[in-house]
Amino acid sequence: MPRKVLDQRSVSIAEVKTVLKKRNEAELDQFQKRTLDYATKFSKINGEEAPKLVEKLMADFSVSRSEAVQLANCMPSSIEECRTFLQYGKRKLITTRELEGLLKVLNEYREA
């Protein structure tokens, strides 16, 4: 049965994990089971905290939603790693001070 796309936006791996875990595992098709397995293995933050982190990054550091989602998915642990996500195209230069602040926010949400 064809499905109608109601909304299209970038979501973090942690959010995907939360959505798929809410469904009964017997309802999931093979692709969804594989996706849940991947999300379980590779999500680095809590599913309830991920949208808050994405919104905070977008508001405080003026990054796009897709950049904020990538930062939430990978949770970089150094300034150099943060730079790799934010230095492409015609993007403005981000200072080291801003990157330190971004890293501090990421560390607040990081799971132990």
C-alpha cells in the first residue's frame, strides 16, 4: 500500500531509535528492524534529549538543521572534529571561541 509523505525533515539517529522502539517489534518490517538495530548501536545520546540539542544548536550557534542533526549524530569530542562539520561551502568562519561553546553544549548532552 503506498504511503503519503506528510512531513520531511532531518532527524537524529536517537530520534529514529525512539520512534521505532515505540512500535511493537512484530509490526516492523525487515528494513525497519535493520534501521532499529543500526540506531541502537550508533546513537550517542538519549532520544528525548536529541531534539532539544538540535534546537539549542540551531538557536545558539546559527547552524542549519542538517548541520545540527549531524553534530547530534556524531557528537564530536574536539574542536577539530567540530570544524569538519561546519567548514564547507560558503559558510561564514566560525571562531575557536564559538566552537568551544558548541563543544561545551555537546558535552552537556553526551551520555556517559
